[in-house]
Amino acid sequence: MPAVQETVERVRRIDVDQYRYGFETQIESDKAPKGLSEDTVRFISAKKNEPAWMLEWRLEAYRRWLTMTEPTWARVDYPKIDYQDIYYYAAPKPKKTLSSIDEIDPEILKTYEKLGIPLREVAILEGVEPPPGGPQTPNRKIAVDAVFDSVSVATTFQKELKAAGVIFMPISEAIREHPELVQKYLGTVVPTSDNYFATLNSAVFSDGSFVYVPPGVRCPMELSTYFRINERNTGQFERTLIIADKGSYVSYLEGCTAPQRDENQLHAAVVELVTLDDAEIKYSTVQNWYPGNSEGKGGIYNFVTKRGDCRGRNSKISWTQVETGSAITWKYPSCILRGDNSSGEFYSIAISNGFQQVDSGTKMIHLGKNTSSRIISKGIAAGKSQNTYRGLVSAHRKATGARNYTACDSLLIGDKCGAHTVPYVEAKNSSATFEHEATTSKISEDVLFYCIQRGLSQEEAVGLVVNGFVKDVLQQLPMEFAVEAQKLISISLEGSVG
Amino acid sequence: MNVVAKTETGRALGDAFAVVRDRLPGKGKIADQRREAFEAYERLGLPHRRIEDWKYTDLRALMREVLPLAPAPDAAALARAAAAIKLRAIDGVRRLVLVDGAFAPDLSDLGNLDKGLSIRPLRDVLDAGDNALSVQAIATDVSNPMLALNGAMATDGVVIDIANGTVLTQPLHIVHVASGTAPASMFTRSLLRLGRDAGVTLVESYLAGEGAKAYQTHDGLIVAIGDNARLDHVRLVEDSIDAFNISSATVSLGAHAHFNTFGLTSGGHVSRYQLTVTCAGEGSKVETNGVNLINGKQHADTTLFMDHAVPHCASREIFRAVVDDRAHSVFQGRIIVRPDAQKTDAKMMTRALLLSDDAEADNKPELEIFADDVTCGHGATTGALDESLLFYMRARGLPEKEAQALLIQAFVGEAIETIASDALREVAIATAQRWLKARA
């Protein structure tokens, strides 16, 4: 079924030319010399004042990286990246040591204000009414770690989190202040040798967020990191490590934008999540890197490794992603379901337009007993874009009672784009029950029938079901994102293609 | 990463090709084609798991080497083949027999050919010199290493032509028999050209004569279905339990043509069937169905490539795998809808039933869609037999194996039912029942 006019219009409105975060902030910055060598790695490590073990770890990764080759299996096509033509470290030049938020460079504050990210705690605490028509300020508390190019510029609500025992700080600080935790968990989910981009990240990562939630603690507020690439010719390599100790819960949000430029910039992040017994992590992303212009020029190469390890019994990791940006997305947030009764979830909405290329999906690796996973993926391709879902569901020999449900639907708008589905379903255990489907009509016939019976059209009903499904997650996002994401999701889902 | 170090066996095969090259039928252009195909194979070597299409079927680990060419069958081999054929004879068909990679006219029915039907051994066609037909018969997609090898080494096969408007009531049955007592490879290739408005049923089966051991069958089938023509195709793999069967079929359909194919694999140690179907004419219709019934340490791989190149075509795939013991079933199904192929209607359903804790089933249904006005979908499930159904039957006095057999029959039934001919459906059911009986 071809898309209806309304849908086409809606998508046009979110077309790449409409990118709203393309401005550039004029700010002096401190950069590492261009190119990559052991010296660059040492430079970054020294800048961050890191202990010797961390430098060793980085160097080992760098040496390993030299022996690796760039992966080519994904359905993406881009000119060869010159790794010597990138700045691996760029930081806003510090004026002096900061003691309060007021001392942060006003240009940076302005940048985040423009992006709708509140770095001032007061404003949020007092629940200041947003100016009419202006961006909405959420009236809930969200602790934000703002990463500007290679460094974290501000982390809000530190005190309140500390009272709850939650550690939320830039990873560079955590390396210095909580080395025992970092050493215990860093690289245990995504080892330094994992893949080309993760290894590169291990060698040169500059900052990112570190979260530790102690046993039995339900994190009192949402945690959020906002990534902004500003500097020209730089790569952003952030590293996030989140540990939810026994019986704890944390919800984490991630957002990203970049200026509009003709060049392609590399973003190679690594995210590691660890849940111990009965713990839960909910990780949400609204990825809105600059996707390039309507001719396909410029944009971010988003080559990200995200993986969660459900290490404990009854633990849970849930990934939610709304992917709208980046020239190229290469990203597979995964769950290793190691603990018995653990569960993994992956909810994704990937929208591609212009010349964007998306190759994204997930991996659910069932290792423990009675593990379950659920994958809901919606791909929408428009313009001349290529949108691929690539997912693996596997049950190992000992994963008795593994259960998976996968539904991935794609919508094509226009005849110049492509939507592809590449699922891998591997069962090595007879008690594994895997279901993979790719037709919208099969999303709970009962619910659809109920809606249609009450006067909704088939399409409205499907929209309602899908919206209802992702709504809980959307509401957790910062308002600015949620509104945007909602707009994207409200695109009707008729004309479905597996 | 297609970096391939040349293996010991690769070199041995290269030498073997140099030796047999001059004895292979066809000169001139054909010989050039063979050389190119062999070079293409040599560049890649035996496919391994780092090559995406062969991810689950690593021939370097499973097969290790390609055996030398089987010698032409002697009288004893032909007698063993005749005995094997008799055991699996299908009534009412015109039999065409290939023994150890050579056409066996004495075992084949070539008398009273219907009007509009022509059957020739491939060797004769190739020996007759260069012409469009021989070039077509040996033509090879060199990007697939095993298909390339087949093109390079093919010794014989059958070339079947069915004239425009000829509808044959008697099915044609190509029987591949391995009869040599020493392990060897057979390379066969057959060509079927179905004219406009023509119709035929083609059965292919793979058998082993008594004493045939650890042989390798490398078969290729090329089919061109003319406008408005219909081909019904049934394929039965009953190779011996230590044999290898690496086969490919390339089918193209003209406008409003209809292709119905069913494959059942119960034999062979390692088998791989690569089926490429191209809808080249508008309004064509394809039904592809298959069943794998495997146990022990068997490995059976069905790799389907459904290419919708033009608008208004429909395809349906139903695939069922029943996997017992330590067997490994693989299904890879790729549907591609080309940019102009609007109004394509494609559906694929693959289901695997695991009967033991050591069994493995890998499903990879893929969709590649470049047109927006299409209806495409796929589904894949993996699971065990329903405990409550088993209990229901056992509570009513059925022994466990029998109850399982009933459920398995129902499970594969959906695929088997798609066979158009009643007689051939019975043959497939009988084959499935033999497997179930052996299990009990």
C-alpha cells in the first residue's frame, strides 16, 4: 500500500533540510594534534590526569586496533575514513577552575539552552513556566551530564544523587575517584578487542558518563547525558558505563546533536551496561546527529557499540531508541541474557530520509535459563535513504526455556528508498521458543478489532497500538525530545513491509 | 573478509582440473567458460563461515575437500544403480538416469518421446560444438564458488526442451545415483527449457547405490520457463548418510508463468540447496516449499534467493524443518524486490521444530525492498513439540513416538500439501513416513 498524503507531508516536515540543531558555537578550544598515534593516546590520558593502569589499557587497545580492519558487512556505503585526518580530542578552553554553573563559558550554556537542555538546576527546581511557544521545560527533575566535544562540561544534581548513594559523574572523574568500580567493570561487556570501532574508542575515548547505583536503590531521578559535537574535524568518542547493583533501578536518557557541516564527522561511542541480581536499567536514546544535507553531503558517521549484560538473576535491560539523525548509523544495542530469568527489550524507531543510511538492530543472546527478550523495530525510510534492520536472536545449549518475540515492520515512502530486514534466528536448544514476524496486521488482532469496532480505521488502530506501546518510554524522555519523537512516531504505519 | 589462503586441497583440486580439463566435454568457447569458472572458484576456494552466504554452512570445516572426479560407471556400478532405482521407483514417470555423473541411456526411458519433447545428454550437446545452447547450459554465476565449480567441472546431465504449447502429462524424473565404491565427486548439470504455454512436471531425486560411500554430488539445474508456461518441480534428497550434496538451481520465469517447487531433504550428511528464482516476466507466480527431516549428525541447508525483478508478481515460501539428535538445519531465504517491481506480493514463512536438546536450527529470512507499493512479509518460528498436545494424545493411549509422529506429520503437512500432483504428494508423504518410521 502506498503511503497516504498526510504521512508523506509529515515526513517531509522532518526532512533533513529541516535540521534544527545545525548551528555552531564560536568558542575557543583546546585540541590534541591531528591524527592518531600512541602519542595522541598518551596526550588524552595525560589531559584526563589518568592513572597508569588506564593509560596501559588504552595503549593496549590502540595496538590491537592497528591490527584490525574496518568492518564491511553492513549495508552502508561511505568513502574510506582517513583516521589521521581527525582531531581525537577537543575541549572548550577552560578559563579557570569552575566552582559553579555560572562560571561555565556562557557560550556553552547558550548552546545547551538553544538545544533545550537545562543545565541550571534552579530553573527546573522552581518549575519556571516556559515562555509561551518556547521549548517546554520538563517539570520533573532530570540530572544532566552535558558532554561538549570531548569533555563533560557540567553535571547537574550531583548533591541530591550523592545523598541517594548514586554515583553519576563524567567517566574521566570516575576513573580518578572510583578506580575500583571502573576497573572492575570497564571493558567487561564490550572488551577492548570487540570490534574495530569499539577498540578505537577504547584507545581514545575522552569522556562520557559513569553511573553506579548501589544495591536496593531506585535512582531518585532520570539521568541524562547530552552529547554535542561542535568542533570541526573532530571525532567524538565517548564511553558510558552504567552499573545497576543488586535490586536497583535506573533510567538513563541520551541525546545528541551536531552542527551542520559539509564534512563527515565520526562518532564512535561505546556504552556498557551491567545489571546484577534483580536490577533494571532502562536506556533511552534520541539520536539526532546532523544527517547531512539534501544532497547527502556532510553528516555524522554514527558507529556505536552498545551492549548490556544481564549478569544477575531476574535482571532486566531495556533499550529504547529513536533514530532520526546521522548520515550513517551502524548500531546494534544488544543484551547478553546471562542471568537466569533475565530479560532484554529493544524498542526502536529508525527514520531515515535524504541520503541517510541506517543499519541498525539488536542482538539478544540467551545464555541463562528462562530468559526472555522482546524486539519491536519500526523502520521508516523516505527520500533516497536505505533503512536496514539487522538482528540476531540466539539461544545457546543451556538456555532452556528461552523466549523471544520479534516484530519488525518497515514503511517505505517514495520509490527511491529501500527497507531491508536481515534477521538471524539461531536456536541450539529445543525448549527455546522464538517467534519472528514482520506484518503489522499481526500486532494483536484483538486490540485492532476492538479499536476498529469502536470506529477507528485500521490505520488509526495500528497507530494507536504502536503509540501506546512506546508511549511509556517516550514520556520518560526530556520533553523537547519527547515532542519530537512523538511527531515522528505519529507517522502512520500503513503500507507495511516486513 | 574474503581473504582466502590457498589450502592444500585447493591446490590438489587445481592440479586435478588441469588433468581432467581436456577430457571434459566441450571445446572452444565452452572450454574458456570452464576455465573462467574454475579461476573464479579458485579465487574464493571452498566457502567458509566468514562468507556471509555460507555463515551456517562452513564447507571448509564440513567437507574439507572436493574429491576427484568419479570414473565412468562400469557394468557392476550400473547394476547397483539399477537396484537402487528399483527400490525408489515412481510409477508413471519418464526416467532419466545419471550414474556417477554420466548419463545412463540403458537405465533411462527414451522411447516414444511425446511430440514437442526433446531430451539429449549434456555431453552430446557440448561435444556438438559451440552454440547458444551449449553456452547457456554451462553458463555460470561465478560469484557463487560452488556454482562456479559445478560449471567448470560438469561432465554430463540432461538437456530437455519442451516446445511451445506442449503440455506433458507424464512427469519427467531425473535420477542421480552414486554407485562407485570409492569416494569421488560427481558434477552434473541439466537444462530445462519450457516454451510458451507449455507445461511439465519435473521430479529430481538423489540416491545411492549399494556400497557407495562418502561421495559428493555437485549438481546444477538451469530452468527457463516461457510465458504462460507452468512447471511443477519436486526434489527428493535421499543420499546416503555419509554423502555430500551441494546443488544449485537457477530458475527464470516469463510473463504469467507459474513455478511450483517442493523439496524434501532427508538424506545426506551435508546438503546445501541453493535455489535462485527470478520473476523476469510480469504476472508470474512462484510457490517454493520445502521440508527438512534430519537427525543424527546431518546438516541440511536450503538457501533461497527470490528475485522480484518486474511488477505484479507473487511468491510464497513455506519451509519446515524437523531436527532431531545433533542435526543442524539451516534456512536462508532472501526476497529482493527491485525498484520497479511494484505490486509485488511476497510472503515467506519458515518454521523449525527441534526434537532434541542438541539439535540446532538457524533461520535467516531476509527482505530487501526497493519499491514502495508492495506487500511483503516473512515469519520465522523455532520451538519444540507442544507438550499439551502430546499429553492429550498420550492420555488417549498413543505411545509417545507415535504421538510425536502424528504432530510432526501435521507440522510438515502444510508444506507437502502444496505439491500439485496427487501421486507425487503420496511419494513425498511416503518418504516422510519412512523417516518417521526409522525414528520410532
